[in-house]
Amino acid sequence: MKPLTEQHLALFRRHMVEIIDLHFDLASDELGRGELSPGLRRALLDVPRHLFVPEQLAAVAYQDTPLPIGFDKTLSQPFIAAAMIELLELQPGQKVLEVGTGLGYQATVMAEMGADVFSVDVVEEFVEAATLRFAALGSPVQARVGDGSRGWPEHAPFAAILVTAAASEPPAALLDQLAPGGRMVIPLGGSDAQQLTVVTGAKSDAAQRAVMPVRFTQLETG
């Protein structure tokens, strides 16, 4: 079989975005919109998702399915990744905290949209691998090893916080680091049943809106 070329991969990316479009249309009531925002669409078409999975999975990187990346973690299904970012309602120049760097795909997409992204992961190997990818692509994401539930207070407050692991409730430290009017997107629930949730407002009166059922690994602390 011939090796994949950049032209092949670009076609796969376009097909991935078409599938995401279909999901957005079907889930328009839950998401509050039936299509991708222009900035997110452009980023999804531009960011090479195949570079953010183990090399042997590059050929299937654009399928609408989660993919294993090691340490019992996965790269989220493209539709879910896009939905989480869309729900943040990002604007260029906003400061974003990501909890759960993985290999860096969603952070890179948000940076491509013009966000100022800070990402934390408890797995040192993930941060090292993601940092290499950020450097290779010229992405300005800053990442560090740490307990994501504690956020990154040195760079707070954040206009948006994206949590890519599930918790029973929004971590208090993250609520403290959310700017007034900011939004947090986080899966809330136990190991078996979770709801992708948008959290808005200050710690004392934060409001939650459940969007759709999802399944993520639990947020690790340490």
C-alpha cells in the first residue's frame, strides 16, 4: 500500500469536519448551535490530528472515535473534542486553562483559534511529548506537570477552563481561577455515568448546565 501523503491527510481532515458538522446538526438542541464556529472549523482543518496519536494510529486519526494514547488515556472522539471547545465560546486573545494535556491536540486547536493556552497534566510523559509537538508546530501553548485540579494559579484568572477528565463536582480551585463571566466545560459524574457540563459564574453561585452524556476517565490528583 502507498504511504499516506499530506494530500490524503487533508482529505481525511475535511471528512472528519463533515462528520462533526453532522453531529452538531443532530445535537443542536443540546449544544445550543447547529454548526461549528468559523474559527473552530478553520483550526480543525489546519491542525494535523494524526501527529497527536501514537505513530501506528496515524492512519485512523481522523475517524470519529476516541484513540488510545497510553497510560489508560485516550484522545477524545473528534466530535466530543470539538463540542467541548465550542461550548467554551472562545474569543481570540482569551486566556484558557486546559486540565489534561494528553498529547496536546485540543490545546493546539485552541491556540490555533487565537487563545492563550496553559495546559496541565499529571502524567510527566504526556507533558514532555506534547511540548515536543508544540515546538515542532510552532504552537505557543505552555504546559507543565501538575495536579490539574489545582489549576495554574500563577496565570489566573482564566476566561475559559477545559477539563478533559471527569469529576464528581467542579474542583474548588478551578472555580477560584475562573474569571468573572468565564466558562468551564467539564464532565461531571462517576466512573459509569457523566454529563458534559458548562459551569458559569463565581464559586459561591456557580450555575451548571448539563449538555449531553459522555464517558471520560476520572480526574487524577496528586
